[in-house]
Amino acid sequence: MRRAAALALLLVVGCAEGDQGPAADTGYASALTTHLETEFGTEVATVITEIVPGEPQLDLLPVPPTANWPYWTVVTLGMATKSMTVPPGFDRIFARAELAVVLPADWFGPDGASPDGRITEENWAPLADLKELARFPHSQNTWLGPGHTVQWGRIGAASEMSAYLVHWPETMQIDVVQVPLPDGAPVNIYAIFPVHPGELDFAMENDSDALLELLLDRPDPLVWNLQRRPVIGPG
């Protein structure tokens, strides 16, 4: 069963008149959901909705683990409500995006259990950051694109990680990372990944692609794991 009807009911909320982008169009909710279900080969499990007064609607679409991709992939729905402020000289295809985070299969419970009724303060933490990152470019009049890093402060009480890397979802099952819209303007899907301070320094001194190459050499690359050792420096 497709979730497009449910998504449509949740979506048209909180945008100022005249400032509505594709996510204010119920057709966009259907297009994104269909895109994810086609690429991952499974249905979106549910819609996680958290209404924040004064903020545009921003929902989450959790895609369940599969045999080919044994992780939860949670994608925002609503970041593309309006265009980001892309600097002059950059292609406008970077103006709209949604973000994703990859979580272990047992994140919400054993055997790939659905998040329905299983959201706790602990397992909500990366999803809260995902939503805050999705709102960041609009609140700060800026943009997020592949290779960007965002300083964040400590991520998790027992972790030394303090920044996020934004990247194309190279390791995910999504072969096509742009969702085409009827007007021809795409919405890009980027993944986020927490990084250590030394890794952030390395990315700033070299570039994010160099850091990404090192991360991709590790087991289960780019899957949420606040206990992983840094790829730069001791550990």
C-alpha cells in the first residue's frame, strides 16, 4: 500500500503564502515516496510527524532494511518546501534538497522492528539532528550541498564527534539521487554522517572527498555509529 495519501494530508502546512515550493505540492510527496520505494525495493514503513509551532512542516520517511541494504534509511520530507540560498555562479539544481541518515537495522528494535510506537529519547537523537540540519539552510539563509561540513557541538553524550558531513549517498541503494519534478527542477537527496574533530580538520585542510574516501574504506561505511574510531589520528 502506498503512503502518498497520508503524506499529502501531512504536508501542506506552515509555508508563507507565495513561498511554497515542491513539498507544498501533494504531488511531490507522492513523487518522493515512489522514488524511495522504487530504489530501495520496499515500502516506506510509516510517516514520522512532529509539528513544531512556527516551523514549516517537516516529516520523516523511514525506509526499512532489505536483503540488499540491511539498514534503516530515514529521509526528510519538507526540506524542499522552498529553495535554499545558493551562491551566484552555482547551478540552480542545488537549490532544493532532502537529507537522509542511515541507521543500524535494530535501531528501533530487534529484527528490523518498525519505528511505530518505538520512538525513544535515545533513538530519536539522530532524527532530531536530521530535522535540525534540514531547517538550518533556511533559518541561516544559506545552503547545504555535497561535501559540506557543519560544526555541531558534541553529538551524543558519550561521543567525541562534533560535526556532520553532507555527501551524496554513495553507499546507499539509491542509484538516482535526484527526484525529478514536473517542472523539471530536481530535488537532491544527500546523506549526513557524524565525524570526529580531527576528521573535520582533515576535511577543511584537504577536502571532503578525501575524508569520504577514508570513511568508505571502513566496515559498514557511513552507517550511524557514535562508537566508531576516527579515520584520522589515534584510534
